[in-house]
Amino acid sequence: SSPEAPCSGFTEKQRRKQPGRKVILDFPRMMYYNSFLTVAVLFEQLINEPVTNYQKKRMGKGMKKVDLLYEGKAKKVYKTDDPDCYIVDYKDDATAMDGLKKGTIVGKGAINNRMTNHIFKLLEKEGIPTHYVEELSDRETAVKKVEIVPLEVIIRNITAGSFAKKMGVEEGIVFKRPTLEFSYKNDDLHDPFINKYYALSLELATEEEIDTITEYAFKVNEVMKKYFDSLGIDLVDFKIEFGRYKGQIILADEVSPDTCRLWDKETHEKLDKDRFRRDMGNVEDAYNEVFRRLGIEDRK
Ligand code: UDP
């Protein structure tokens, strides 16, 4: 015979048949469920943790160059055995005037590689995502594999170069607020000037992407301007490029004396590629001087 359930007025058997009856867990049963839950959570961590840590550690480490994917004017890009990574290899070759002028700037590859990585690490700290993964040697860096947005983004703080020429103003006028312009990355068309609406009509990027790029570009300018100022350098203008990585916009390519105009604050001496473009001499000295001021230690 079934024992009477206390207080309920039902037998144990009748109580079990009650539809929607509340399950009241007594203490031992709770302990049992709790320990089951703990084991389940631990098991999940055991499975997931090492995988993410492994991926983090592995990304870029011991990576092997597989195929040369692309050789540009100043860099080679290699596919690797990691599907999410490329290796960039910086060259000493320099070009200007849309490729008409060619030359070599001895030591430029190592300076541009190490300077880019140094700046990208600084930008990451300031909340700008970049493609940087790991510096592999003086000239080689593992980077995230991105799909480059075909827009060159140029920010200017002081008039120079094509802006001064096009707008009919002298070089060296300090803007109260920086300007931004886009060029369509297209060698056949010689990278023409375009605006956001052209870029949208040509479907080079979505509106959201262009807005993110614009926001990041001004932030990059703020961070770099302040940083170069502390090194006694005026950041006149620069060109950056962005890429898509797992659906997100991140900073890619390089930041170097090839892609920035850098003037000494005191002497206004040019410490960038304009020395090569304009045959001013002491090109290597200028690149070395920027590198020296960055205070990057020798690789071990
Ligand atoms: N720039 C670059 N790659 C280019 C064009 C420009 O890195 O293909 C950089 C250049 O070094 C400068 C800035 O973008 O720091 C603005 O360049 P500008 O439009 O004045 O063109 P440039 O006078 O160099 O032809």
C-alpha cells in the first residue's frame, strides 16, 4: 500500500499523476543536479578553451610561406599554410610618378615593416583593429588575410603634394581641421579621386563600411598626429587602406615614410618619400632618422 503524502491529501501514486505538478527538489537531489551541471560546464570549457588558446597561439607562429600571391611595388604577399593568414615581405624597391620613376632605397623594407608593426600595435591599443598578427623577421610579418576595400584613404593636416597642386595653394598651410579624400584603387585608371557616392554607386563598399572607414581614418590621424608630435615630427598627410576580415573592417597595408608625409617640426626638413620623388638626396638618411626617433629596439 502507498504511504500517504504528507499534507496533500493524495497518495504518492495519485500525486505523481497530477498534471503540471511542481517538482520540488530536496537538498540531496539539488546537490546531484548541481554537480552534474558543474561537470557539464567544466567539460565544455575543457573542449572550447584549449581550442581558442591553441588558435591564438598558433596564428602566425611557425607559419610557412606557400605561394607568392601577389608582388606589388614595395611588397610581396604570400599565401601560407594557415588559411586565415598571409605573410607580407617588404622590399627596398621604390616607385613614384605612377611607376615611371624606379629606384632602390637601401634598408627601406626593414624600416617600413618594423615601423608599420610598431604603429599598428599602438593603434590597436587605441581601439583600431588592424591586420597585424606577428613580426616574423626584419622584413616579414604575418597578417590577417583580408579582402582589400579598393579605396585609398588620404588624410591631410597640412597642405602638400597633389592637394596643393590641384587647389592652387602653397605647401605647408596648416588646416584648422583635417581633410579626408578617397582614391579608387585602380592602376589602369591611375587611382582616380572619387567620393563616397561614387564608391556606393560602383559598389566598392557598403555605406556602413565607408562610415566605419571614415571614423577609423580620423581616429588613426588623431593617434598618429599626437604620437609623431612627441617625436618632433609633423604628420602632414598619409594614405591608409582597409580590408574586410570575417565581416569586419580592419586597418591593413602599411604606415611608413612611403605612405606618410613627415616633416621635422623645427627645421621642416622632409623625412619621407618626397626626398625620392623629388630627387632631394639623403633618402636613406631620412628613413633612418624616422626609424631612430621611433625608438624601436633591434630584433634579437
Ligand atoms: N600616397 C601613397 N600612395 C599613393 C598616393 C599617395 O602612399 O599612391 C600618400 C603620399 O605619400 C602622401 C599622401 O598619400 O603622404 C597624399 O599624397 P598626394 O595625394 O599628395 O599624392 P602625391 O603628391 O604623392 O602624388
